[in-house]
Amino acid sequence: MRNLTLLTDLYQLTMGYGFYKNGKHEEIVTFDLFFRRRELITYSIAAGLEQAMDYLLHWHFDEEDIAYLRGLNLFDEGFLQYLKEMRFTGDVYAVREGEPVFPGEPILTIKAPLIQAQFAETALLNIINHQTLIATKSSKITRATNGTGAVMEFGLRRAQGPDAGIYGARAAIIGGASSTSNVLAGQMFNIPVAGTMAHSFVMDYPTEYEAFRAYANAYPDSCMLLVDTYDTLRSGVPNAIKVFQELKAEGHTPKGIRLDSGDLAYLSKQARQMLDEAGFPEAKICVSGDLDERLINSLLQQGAKIDSWGIGTKLITSEDLPSLGGVYKLSSILNEDGTSTPKIKLSDNHAKITNPGFKDLYRLYDRETGMAGADLITLKEEVIDDSKPLTIFHPVETWKQHEVENFRVEKLQHTIVKDGQLVYTFPTLQEVQEFSKNQLSKFWEEYLRLDLPQLYKVDLSNGLHALKFGMIDNIRQTNAKKGKKYE
Amino acid sequence: MRNLTLLTDLYQLTMGYGFYKNGKHEEIVTFDLFFRRRELITYSIAAGLEQAMDYLLHWHFDEEDIAYLRGLNLFDEGFLQYLKEMRFTGDVYAVREGEPVFPGEPILTIKAPLIQAQFAETALLNIINHQTLIATKSSKITRATNGTGAVMEFGLRRAQGPDAGIYGARAAIIGGASSTSNVLAGQMFNIPVAGTMAHSFVMDYPTEYEAFRAYANAYPDSCMLLVDTYDTLRSGVPNAIKVFQELKAEGHTPKGIRLDSGDLAYLSKQARQMLDEAGFPEAKICVSGDLDERLINSLLQQGAKIDSWGIGTKLITSEDLPSLGGVYKLSSILNEDGTSTPKIKLSDNHAKITNPGFKDLYRLYDRETGMAGADLITLKEEVIDDSKPLTIFHPVETWKQHEVENFRVEKLQHTIVKDGQLVYTFPTLQEVQEFSKNQLSKFWEEYLRLDLPQLYKVDLSNGLHALKFGMIDNIRQTNAKKGKKYE
């Protein structure tokens, strides 16, 4: 395993040194990781927790790391020794991988000594931002196929480096993809691997027929022939049919064809008809080439005959939105006397004001329909009693309150790490995929659709609402009292 | 070092098996790696060669890999044994890292046994696509700053996984960035690391002044204070000035401030004036927050007073174009008798028709100005004589020819690997950056500007032009003669 401990921003270390020199580094604090609202994000599928915890629970500055840091001339020896012995000793609460989540929700909350909590920021964000981004895109794409066929993740060559391909494939599975072309990801995460042939295979033979025949010799029962190297309908499909007929005569069952260019709606309909007429109604048609959720929608609307979808660049890079606005913010300091000092970050942009305090996250389900109605951010100590009506508060627009009744409450944050020890068993990737699909099925389509979805409510509890707006009022009054230009 | 050998698409292995079963796997072939023309790509900065060669020259299927592949039930034992012993034994020709390159140019050409050349595709594309993408974005961003100050790469938390952060930082340096916040990248590639403080540091103290003072205690001579946590001009800058005055009195030289939100043009001008008036004209103003080449242009047009630029998400993800259209295509089969069979991929989309043959790449410089005038793709055996006028041909629009004279020719492809052995010494990252800057300075601004740049010519030599259009004519005539619907 690579030692990724130094996968951090320099300022995490210089701030750590600042805390250390001022004797604050072991204060116990809480931080929340959450996504800011952005265009194109209606819901997200949380992913990356397992790798994030892998990082957190294995960090260690080895001799080489300490020597490198020493060479920067930014830290004293005492601090370097402190780092050398530093391990993660805190607690982590997080939503499970595969959980549908919404902007503003604390999808991971950490409670740890300040220096550790601060140091964890960069890698946690890097890993969770990335996998959540791709799982979300995969979910949108998979939902767009509307059950017509499996989604195969084909993007490795266009991924932003090896890890983007490897962990991107993992995240794509969480979001609903069935397989990946990435052999290393297949090996690492026990994901089904898939693939057919490339144009170069066809080009390497004098004729298309000879290429197909050669591939069929190697894979008589699983050959998926790429038919668009020269001329799809006049050469590719007829040559594939010829080879399929030979295979059939030899007692094999041909698998199908792949279309990688041209108009996939027209070509798939024509190819389907040709295959059916030739006696191969069971031969599959796989398509690929710059597909995303919108093009898939559009092809299906036009009656395209497609049995499986190979999705490359636009999934593995989340092309229309290549990053999530994940942030990680200090929410409180837990004092030694058992009290706590909540922390809030103000901003002229009201949506950027953070939610203070050590918090928790719940989902409220309607008891009649079983469907999700709203999520609720609370203070950790608050108890949500689902036997009576509850008032919930809009996080920014303070005049908006809402009373819910006849609901069932479900806690979304789970304890993952306690005192530096993993206390959670990570499910298999297939279990995560299944869980995600099941959780998503509890949301009305109105919340999930691509264009102008209904906004799903993420509200504040009574306690959190009172704390947050109390703090804002307090700061406003202090500022007004001072009434001076410079503090 | 991680064994990334299986970082490949499954079809590279199934095709390899197809070649093997049909006795074609050791045919010697040539492949080219090149970028297709895309909107937003005017020029690119080639990057990633060192890591790509690292992959190529270290590939080996270890026991675990073979066991995994065996478990897929796709390959016979003979083939698995063949893979186990397979090492790269071919040649690689490539442009140097940092070289400005243009769509359609073979930036890497490989000559190797078919099974190896095919197998290399996925990882070469993954690594070179990614680093070239980020080096290109970094070049655009760095050029936009117009010498006003250093560019610091700050994007790790929003990168698409660890490698995207690590190798993205490396590529950012090639494109012109001065430093990175990424400590691991700093350690791995000897890149200067940079960083200041985060809002959470400020929030962790009762007052902003106390936070600044604490940081200044740790770094009296290098403190760059983040002044926008509460109110930039009424609190942040005045508190920074107060601490700077204390530091000055103690004999230190304060470094400067960072602005991370709000209107950076207005705030930087105001902050500059306040710092100057307080006697700190040498204090730097660093800005960050969703910057890219266009916003930088715009801020500078408005007279923003900025000394350094922290660039995050939009650089590390190349947000407006998160992938390059890099492809890798078979160009010829080298026969045992010394002849070769050139290969071409046709397409209804004329820009997707490949250039056949084992090729080379040259740049023509005007002898008078020293500036680049055109690039020329040739057949490997062609000799370009720059002592007399030369006719060059548009790669697609066949009626466009162009005569060049009084030029100097420079070969762009260099021999990197010969018979599986590295024969090239990789320069340091700083040398690559310097080389890139120098090469770019030989292009007229007209070719490089962001909006509607003049198209730089990438033409074909006489020999390549004749080969390509001869092959196209030939195929057309064959098809016409057949005159039948199905082949």
C-alpha cells in the first residue's frame, strides 16, 4: 500500500504547527463535511467512505516524510517528533456509502483533537468529493437507461490519472453501473469486467470478416463484434451476421454487436431488424460513444433498440460538472468542563453561512406512503420524537417553517470510528449498490428528475435553528454596539 | 511502487488473446497517440511522458494478476504464461514534455509487437491525456496572469482522486505554475510547496486578532494572513496590519495577506491602499477562489492589485474541458520482408480519418523571425530539406497547399525507448517548465489567444499526403467496383 500520509495541503501542517506552538493542538473539536448547493446537483450518492477511512486509520509519517518536512525549514524538532507519533484517535460519524444526500447535510462529522481533525481535511475531501461525484453521475446515467440494459463503465483512458480510473470505476458501480472495462478495478473491488474489441483489431486484418472470424475463434461463445470500423450497415452488420451463422452452425451462441459511432438511434433500429431477420433475435446491441444521461434519454425517446450501454468520458470525468463543492468546516470546540463552544462561519453570501454545533442527521419518512419527506439536521443531543408533530425550519429563509406529522424517523449518520478504532463493517460493493438503489426508490421522482426538480427539504431542528440564528443575532448586535470601522 | 500493470481495459487482453490464438501477436506494428481537435483546445502542452514510460518499462503480471486473469475464464494457460513473461521490447518516439503540440500530431509513436503495442494503449492514454490536459490549463492560466505574480496550485481537495492531485500538480508546474499546496507532490517531484491558513484556523480563536497573532508567533517571517473570515476591510485587513506592526517592531518582515472571497478587484485595490498607508508597501496580496484564465484577465483589466494567485478547482479538474480527446491508432504493419502495410481508419467524419504509415513530426521555423510557422507530419523515411522551398498539404482539405521557404526545420519526436530500453534522460521538472516556456515564446500570440485564435498549421508532407489520399481513392474505387449493398 502506498503511504499517502502527505496527501495534504501544506497549510494543514503550518496551521498544525501554529496550534502546537500555541498549545491548542489537542483541544477537542468537531468538523462537518458537506456539499454546497450547485447547479446540476439535485441529489448526490455518497461514496468514498471506505477509502477515506483507510487513509485516516493508516496515516503515519515515516522517516522519509519527516526528513522531507524537516527540509522545508518550517517546523521545529519537537513538532516533527509529535507528527511522527501522531495517529488518528478521534471519532467519525458518517452516512453510509450509497446513501442519497443533499446539499448542506453533514455527511461526515469528525470529533478529534484539533491538529488531527484539521490535518484530515484535505484527503477526506479529495476522496469523498471524487467518489461522490462519479457515483452521482453514474446514478443519473443508470436511471436514464430506464431498465433497458446494463451500464458498462468504459472511461479509463480519459480518466484524470490512474486513481480517477480505479476509484471512479468503484464509484460508478455504487451509482448503478453493472461492470467496468478497468481490469485493475475489477481485481481490487471484485467488480465484473467487460469489454469487446477495438477498431485496431479490425484494422489489423486484411478484411473485416477475417477480423471477426479471428475474434470468434478465440471467443466463440462470447464474441461481441464491433461493426462500425468501415461501414456499419453495408459491411459491419452483414459481416457479423455471416460469422454468427458460422458460429451457430458450429453449435455456439453469438453474443452481439457494438456500435461506437454514427446515429445510434437509426443504426440500432436498422441493425436490430437485420439481426432479427437473419435469425438472431437474441443477439445484443451494445452502444458507446460520448453518451451521457441526456443523450440516452433522447435515443430512447426515438425508439433506439439498445441492450447495453458503454459509457466513457462523460461518466468517468463527470464532464458537465467535474467537481463537487465539498467543504469541511469547524462546527464546535468541546471544552474540558463538558460544555461546548459552537462555531459559525459568516459570509455575505447567506448560503455560505455554516451550521454551528456538534450535529446529527435524520430522514423523515411519511408513514402512509413510506416515502422520504424531508431531511433534518439536528444538534447531536436532540431527540427526535416521531410520535408527535414536529416543526422544522428552513436553513436560510428563516420565515419558512413546516410542520410534519405521521412520520417515521431514520438516523442517517452512523458511528464508523470510535477513539481511533474502526467500529463499522464495510459492506461489499454489491451490497452498497443494492442499498443505494433501495434508498433511492424511497424518493418521489419529482425530487430526482434532471430538469428543474422539486427541491427536497433539508431543514433544521428547533434546537439547531435557535442556536444558529441566536449566534447570528448576537454577532450582529456586537458589531452594531462597536459601531466602529476597525475592530 | 504500486503494480499498475492491470490498469488496462479488458478488451486489450481479449484482443491480445485473439491475436495470440491466431498467431498474429508478434507482428511488428506502429501506433500513434494524438489529440483530436476540440473546441477550447488551441494548443496543448505535452506532459506525462515520464510516468507513461514508467508504466511501460515496469509492466509485469505478477502471480496475483495471473491468478485473477485465470479466474475470469477468458484465457488459456499458454496465454497466461505468455503474459507472465511479457515485457515491453519495442521502440517509443515522442515529443518532449513541455512541448506545445497541436491536434492531429503524433505526439507519441510506438513500434512494437502487436500484443504489446495494443496492451500499452489504455495506460498511455490515461496518463498522457491527464497530464497534458492539466499542463495545458495551467499554461493558459499562467499566461493570463501576465507576469503579475506566481501561480500556486491549490486544488488537491477537489481533484478527481489522489493521483489527479499528485500528477495534476506535476502537470501544473510544467504549464507554468510556481508551486503547489500538495505536500506529497512536493516531496515526489521536488516542487516548491506553498500555503497559508484556512478559515478554520481563524475561527478556532475567540477573535480574528488572536488567530493572526498566534499564526505570527509560529511564522513571524513568513505569515500570510487570511483576512476574509468575518469582514475583509473592516476587520481582516486592519487586524492583519495590527499584527504586521507588532511583527515589525519585533524586527520581522511580514509577508502579506490572502483574499479568498468577495470582489477580488475591489478588495485588492482597497487592501493595497490600506497596507501602503500603514507602511507595508512590500506586503503581498494573494488571491484565491474559483479563479481561471478568464476571471484573471477580467480582474487585471479592472486594475486589481494582486501579487500571487492561488488556483484550485478550475485548474486541477480543467473544469471547462475535463478531458482531452487523446486517441491511439494503428498506423502500419511492418512486414518481415522489410516492406510495410500502412493502415488507415476511415470515418464519415473526415476529421476522424487517421494518417497512415510509420510517421515523424517536424516544426518549421521562419529563418527571419525565428518564429514557428507550421508543423509537418511526414513518413519516417522522408527527409525534409530546409535548404529549398517545400510544399505542404492540409490534412483534410485537399485543395489547400502551401509553399514555405526560408525556414529551419526541427524534429519534434525524440527516441525515448529503443528495444525496450530507456535511451533518454528525463529532464528535471524545472527544466521541463523552462523548456516549455521557451518553446511557447516561439509562437505568435495570434496562435495562442483564448478567443478565436488563428489556426496553427499542421500539414502533411508530400509523401504522407500522397499515401493517405492514394489509400482513400483506392478504397473508394474498390467500393464502387463492388457496387453491392453487402460486402
